[in-house]
Amino acid sequence: MKNFILKYWQEKPLLCILSLAGFFRLLAVIFSKGYGMHDDHFLVIEAAQSWVNGYDYNDWIPSITKGLVTPSGHSLLYPGLHYVLFRMLEFFGITDPQSKMYVVRFIHAVLSMSIVYLGYRMAEKINGSSAAKTTGLILALLFFMPMFSVRNLVEFVCIPPMLYATWLVMKNEEKKKKFPLLLSGIMLALALSVRFQTILFIGGFYLALLLQKKWKEIFLSATGFIFCIAIVQGITDIIIWERPFAELTEYVRYNMEHANEYITQKWYNYIILLAGILIPPVSIFILFGFLRNWKKHLLLFLPSFIFLIFHSYFPNKQERFILPIIPFIITLGVCGWTDFVAHSGFWQKRQKLLRACWIFFWTVNFIPLVFISTAYSHRSRVEAMVYLSKKKDFKNFIVEESQHEGFTMPPLFYLRHWLSYPYVTKPFTLDSLAERISSTPDSLKANYVVFNEEENIEERIQNFKKLYPTMEFDVIIEPGLVDKVMHKLNKRNANFRCYIFRINKRNPFSPPTNY
């Protein structure tokens, strides 16, 4: 059996790599439910489903939200595609939110396979089979890749068209056919329409071609880019906002004015992040290889380098922002390192040490790979809404987070109701809630309460019972295993228990003291 696997690996390495990538992505499709971050759910899934239901969750569409006069700064292409998908699924009778998300994750998993394939092909062209195998395996099995592959993160979804555009120019260097070059520009326009920040990568892409004096490539690719972006962004915004590129210009304006209002870090934050998530000492090898042959492979290096430099300079530094260039860093980094080792007397004499470094890398990588690929992210938030959606008497609910200044937004997609729900926080007290309820129609008055997080839970429940003395304890929704670990490592990861109570005016109930 061992000999058969080795023979198959030697004869068809790409197929083996794609099979491994597909296996772990399929695990993520089945088990990695929920959502990873705020944006990959609330800016995509909630928006798309609300449009299907004739509602505008984020107030993005002026034809739905009457009186809306300002663009939001979000491209509508990606959520718009989900809108089309959800309409199609409902046409075929698939209305359950979890069932829809199985389909969404599967489509994204298939799309992400192109990252593995294209990375392999580019490395093979640059530095042969050995570099291609290593590159393919890392892109297939790096511990966070399968999970991110099935998420609705625009920072990840924009990667395939960026890679494909680069590959089209690379493989067409000798023949210089017109259509592949036109197509590369179209791919870059689609990447920009998914994630506006890729404009930095695109600028570096054309600058690299300019420095190499590839005039034909620039002209044809730019023609495809301008044609596609004019349709996807220009004409679309004219229809919606009566002016072209309204969302893109609003995006630039907003981020320039609010750059310091989000997570700010030191300029070297992303370098440290890359060195960590690519697992040292191999991460050092990859970063060294990425910088080593930058002149020789300018088309791979310069767009990613400009992207990295800008984000290192810009104050707002969220970890996911750097995702679009990670496959490029891995591909060029592995190629550069492989070439260096082949000509290094030091490493040629220390093959055992080099092998030990890679064994350490794969051992450390494999431990979180299985857990993260099957992690149900933000399980308690999702399952709380699923639970309430199945209650026949459900009318509305209250979010209780009186221990915080703000509250955690519940994913209404899983509730299957688009409603305005009341909440209790430090600024919005129980007295404020009582005033709001007094003016709420009986049909919309909450009959369930969701207490988020364990902090001061008994005290919060007793305070709430002053307003609803007959409130009944219903159920506790637990977070997933990885959620619990992440919360213990960093309390900023809001992965908590949800305590659900039912408001029952007729049957007073004293909840148990051990929640």
C-alpha cells in the first residue's frame, strides 16, 4: 500500500494534492457551519437573503430603503450573486438557512481548489516539480486554508481571479495570444468588484508589466479590465445611484476619514502575523524566498509587495486584510527558497536539519488543521436563532448584554424573520426597554429573551425579572469547542453561552440557580 501511494505521488502529484485539498474542504463544507467574522455573514448573507424577502437589511438599496441617498461603500456584486443563488434555491424548494449554507460552502470550496491548482502550476513553471509539490501541499493543507475556503470573506474570494489573471500572463509569455491577456484584465476587474482594496494589487500588477516594458500585455489586459469594470461597477452604480463608481468612491472616502477608528497596530504587525501563521522556521524560509528573486519574478512579487507595504502603513490593520496576497507569498517564497537551497553549500550539507524543520512544520500544522476545518464558528449565536425560529409561539426577542456598552448582533438569517428587536446594554437600560415596549404593538412584543455571555448572569437575570417577573428559563446554547478555546485565549473573541428565557405572564417560574 505504501509503495502504491508513493508511486501515485511520483506519477500524479497534482492529483494527489488536489485530492487532499478536496477532502479537507469537504470536511469544512459539512462541519464548519456558522461564520468566522462579522463581515462574512452580515455584509453578504444577511444582505442577500433580506433582498430575497423584499427587505434591505443593511440599507444599501435606495429602491428598497426609501429616502436612502448615500452609497454604503460596498460592492454589490458578491452579495448580489448570493441573492441570485438564494432565489434559485428557494425556487427549487430549499428554504432552510442551514441547507442553503451547505450549498454556499460547497460552491466556495470548489472555487478555492483553483488556488491550489494555480499555485502549483505557477511554482512548476518558475522552479520545477519539487517547488510545485511543496507549494501545492501548503496551499492545500495550511491549517486555516480549508476553513477560510468555505467562508464568505471577500478577502479570500478575490484570490482566485487574482491568481488566474497572473497565471494567464505568465503562461502566455511566449505565445502572447490576445484572448488570455484580455481575460486577465477581466479577472482583475472581478477581483476589484469583490474586494475594493485589491486595487493596490492591480496597480502593482500593471506597474510590473510597465517596468518589464510589456506594452502588448498592458494594452490588452487593461482593455479587458476597463471593459469589465465599466459594466460591473460603472453601469451598475449608474442604475442604482445615477452616477458611475459611486460605491468605490464612497469606499475610498470612508476609509480615509475613518482610518483610525478601527484596529490599529504597528507597521510591522503584518510581518509578524505572516511569520506566525506560516509557522516558523518554515515561515522565515518562505519570506526569505519571497524577497530573494524579486527582480526575476516581478509580476508575482511587486503587486503583493505594494499591497503589503500599503497595509503596513495604513492604520487600520485587521488580520483578514492581508489574506489576498498569502498564496502569492507562499508560491514565490517556496520557489525562491527551493532555488536557494539548491545552490547553498550550508543547506546541502545539512539535509537532516532541513528535513527536521519541515517535519516540525507539518506536525504543528496538522494539529489545528483538523479542529479548525471542522469548527462550528459562532455556534451559540447561530443555534440560538435556529432554536427561536422553530418556536411556534415566537413573536420577537430581546438581546440582553447589560454588561457591555454595545451588543452582539444576532444572525437573523437563521431566525428567518426580519424584525426590529429591542436590546439592553449599559447605555440602553431596562428603563429604556420599558419605554420602548410600551409603544410596541402586541404582535411585535418580545416573548423571548437571549442573555449573551456568562458574566454576572445571575444578577442580570434577577434584574430583568423586575420587568418580567414570570420569565421562564428555557435553554442554554453552548459555543463550539474551538469557540471556547479562542475565547479563553482572547476575551475579545465574543464566543459565549446564550441563555434563552421565555416571557410567560401566566406561569411564574423560578429558574434554577445553576445555569
